[in-house]
Amino acid sequence: MATALKRILSFKEAPIVFLILVVALLCGVFVPNFLTAANLVNILSQSATVGIMAIGITLVIISGSGGIDLSAGSILGVSSIVMAMTIIPPELYRDTAAMLVLPNDYWVIFKALVFCMGVGMFCGFLNGAMVAWVGLPPFIATLAMMTAARGLAAYISAGIPTYGLPTSLVWVGQNSLWFVPVPVALMIALAVIVHIILTRTTYGMSLLAVGGNRETSRFCGMNVKGTLISVYVICGLFAAVGGVILSARSNQAHPDAGIGYELSAISAAVLGGTSMMGGSGGVLGAVLGAVFLSLIQNPINLLNIPVAYMKPIMGALIVIAVLLDQWRKKQSIGD
Amino acid sequence: MLKSVLKLCFAAIAVNILFAAAFAGQPRVAVVVKTLTGDVFQLKMAEAARDKAIELGADATIYQAGGQTAVQRMVQIIEDLITQQVDVIVISPLDSKAVVPVFQQAKEEGVIIVCMDQVAEGDDYVTFISTDNYAAAALGAEFAKEQLGGKGKVLVVEGAPGSSVGDDRKNGFKDTIVKDSRIEVVGSQSGYWTNERAMAAMENMLQANPGVDLVFSCSDGMTGGILEAIKLAGKEGRIKVISFDGSSFGIELIKEGKIIADVAQFPIKIGQMAAEIGIGVFNGTVDPASLPKFIDSGTKLITAENADESLADAF
């Protein structure tokens, strides 16, 4: 029995899985209409954007020395605006009135996706350069990017939100492969890929080493600066992918899209057992953390609870998750 | 080096004095709003106020706090405007309490303050021009009652928590729709004035209340997301939607048959009236003592019947 418990506790995802099960069980018993396939699918779909961002942010946090990306929400905003502006002809873009009906021109959509992700990676690269080459603290560097990218989104779009994207793009946000919504499938696929990279490749090992002890890694001849820059680029890319999902799901591009999402994504990473100290953590936990965040929003809407009650509850749950994680570490390192 | 710097300074001062002389007697008007980003209502209101002020011979500029919750930035802007000794501030306060001290300071300095869309506490402003949000939402509720034949289940998607405008709309709708009817408000949740969060709230509420007949959206800015949620739940055409704002976007949705009504506000009228009154008080043609503390800029229910004509003066 004790060894079984110990085995379970050796997984850093154990606390978040436990929390998800507890909340889901309570909701299943007490909240009518909670345990329906459609509702559970909704919860997963609603978590996809934050989940995908959280994968990137987890890598940044693992990179250590206060690694954090506050700009992910703003990068999401600017990259999704760039995507929409590539697709929508300028004369239609200024027409704020209509729900646009746009043709499925695959070449244009492809170009838009490339630009969108390119902008995300470029912003991420600037973050990485400020951290690795200039030596700014990640908090400051990405805070600057957060303001700059949001301002850029407002400037290039003239502050105008647009409605209506080509149906093939909306498919990515709203349709399902068998029973799994495309955003959820994408989130799971990206999480599995990054998980394998993090645990099974040299790059992943060196990232964990850089995060664990930067000086030692440098003395061992690792490319510390290159590794640092790469995680910010990946984080920017994933923020852009989150932007594609968010726009496609809501069929809209908005210059203010994704405000505050970076904090949800950071919460998701922490809930999933990633240490803010760097050097340890996992992306599967981060995705589960994102699922947990939409899971607790759901009964609030279902039971029609006033919103003011929810935020203190969320704060408390984050603390509980971290305490559980610390307890787990003590148990599994043990005795 | 020093000499050329000094020269430059003198030149700058001279230019400043010249400009000040050229604009003497011309009121300086500052239009202060929350944000122009993603908020067509604020944009049109601010532009209308500025353009009206310029038309009346004033020197007018728009300042934006840069966010729906950038309270501190707005306070700083007002402080700077007092230092620059502007004559009239036409403002949409972000927070009814936070601006009170700077409003007092401005009033002591003789600056004329006109509030539009949102109000501040105290009585340091000459008047407040806005839609009567409670009454306007009640107008939407009356129409909803008629459409539902006096019975059914409705949902409300609210604005951001703590927004007085959002609360007025929500309460105006809820209070009116349940009065003398067998209509029940089965869910009322915040969409935080944003599309994607309105969509998530709507999706979740539809799970709890699959048999709902009508939804009231507290802003056109959230209606796109609500419609996506209804479409994804496969209930398109079975749930009636009433929205609030009367933007061209909302009216187009009525024409497409996606929503049944939109309660209109008139941001352009609000902005123009605010500028007119501010400059009137400055010129002495309007007596601030005779002004009511609240001026209703009016409202109108837009349905399929009057959608086309309403589009002409919509924002």
C-alpha cells in the first residue's frame, strides 16, 4: 500500500490529477447537467488556448533564474491580428458593421498562418535576446514586450475588432475529429510532442540542466544562451498558435484578445507541478492545470453563482495545489 | 554647443508664446476616454466630442487611458491637464470614485468638467450625459415579453462585474421581464465585455439550461460570441437574442435575422452634447446652475421593422 502510494506520488502530475478528480466528482454529484458529454467537451475546448500557451510558458519557467513570460497574452493578440489582417482585404477590414463572409482561399490562409506564427516567434526571439544577450531579468524583458506587443496590436488594427473568418479556419476552432474537438486534439498533440522532447532528447535534458544550475551547465560546455533564446521563441510560437485557436473558436480577431491569459497560463503551469525556481516541471501537468481552470469556471456558470465568489476560490485552489505539490515532493524524495 | 542649445530653447519658448497668443480666447477642450481600442462606442463618442468642439471654434484633443481598467492612468491624465490649464474636460470616467479628488482639484482651478456615458461621485462636474441604461434595458425586456407571449426561460450575459453601466442594464432587463409574466431568468453570468468570455459563459449556461427561449446580451461587443455558442450547441434559430448598443454591427445582425432586436444608444449624440454644453458654460451662454445633473441622451428599440432607417445614424 505504502509503496503504491509512493509510486503515485513520484509523478509530478499527481496533485493536479487528484484536484481534477475531486472537483469533477463533487460537480458530478451536486451540479445537474455537469456530467454530460457535451459539457465535458465544452470544458476541454475552453481550456485549449490557455493550455497551449501554458506548454510554452512551462518551458520558460523551467529555464530558471526567474524565467517567466508575461508577454504571451499580448503576443497572442498581435499575432492573431496579423493573421486576420492578412486574410481580410483592407477595405473590408474597416467595415466594422458586418459579420464578414470570406472565401476559403487556402494560399491566403496558409500565408496568414505563417505570418501569424512568424510574428509570435519574432516577439519570442526579442524576449530571448533581451534575457540571454542583454541580460535583463525575464520579468522586466517580457513586461516590456507585453506593453509593446499590445500597443502594436492596437496600432496596426486601428483598434478595430472584426467578425467572421473563412470557414476552413473556423473549422480549426469549432469542429471535431470524431468526438475530440480540434483545439483539444491540437493541445494534446503539442503537449505529447513537447513532453517527449523534454524528457527524451538532448535538448530537453540540457534545458532541465540549464534551469537547474546555469553556471554548471555553462562550465560543462552547454550552449546556455542558445537554449534560453529557444524557449522564448517556442513560447512566442505557442502563444501565436493559441491566438489561431482563440480567433477560430470565437470567429473573430480582436486587438484586446488574450489580455490576462498569460496569468492563467502561468497558474496552469504552477498547478501542474512546475517549480517557479526552474529546473523541474512538465508540460502534461500544465495542460491539466489549464483544464482544471476551466473546470472550476464551469459549475459557476451552471449553478449561476455570482462571479465575485469565484476569484477567491481560484486563489485558494492555487495555493492548495502548490502545498500538495510540496507535500508530494517531501514524500517521494522521502525519509 | 551650449549656445545652440540655449538658442533652441528660446526658439521653442517663442513658438509657444506665439501659439498661445494665436489661440487666446479660444477654449482648450480635452476629451478623455477609457480606450479607443476595440471599443467602437468610445471611439465614436470621443471623435464626435472632439469634432463638435472644433466646429464650435475650440482647440480639442482626445486622450485615452489605454484600457477598460486603466484607472490610475486616467487620473494622471487629468492631473496633467490641470497643469496645462485646459478650460474644458469632457470625460468618460473609468471609476466613479477614483477620479473624485482630481475632479475637485480641477474644479478649484476653474476647469469645466462634463461627464459622458459614465458618471463620477460628488458634484464637481456640471452635468452627466448618458443613456438611461436601466430604462433602455427595460425597453428590451418589454419587447422580449411580447415575443415570448409572457412565458418562457431567459438567460442574461452581463458586463464586467462592478461596472455600473452593466449592472443597470442587467437589472433593468431582469426586473422588467419577470414583472407580470411567467418568464423566469434561469441564468445570469458575466461575459466581462469580451467576446470569447461571453462565448464560454453562454456555452456553459446552455448546458445547464438547454430549453432556454431567449438571451439578453448587455453589449453588442459580446453578441458575436453568444451567437457562436448558440450555433455550436446546435440551437440556431431556436433561441432568440436581444442585444444592447445599436451599433451598425448589431443592426446588420438584425437584418440577417440572427438577432431579433437591439436597444440603441447614441454615442455620437452624447459626445456632441457634452462638447456643446462644456463650451457653452465656458462662453457663458449656458448657466451651469440651471443644468440638470443628468441628461438622458435617449434610446430606441431597433427591430427588423426599423433596421434599415436606423442604420443611417448608427455608430
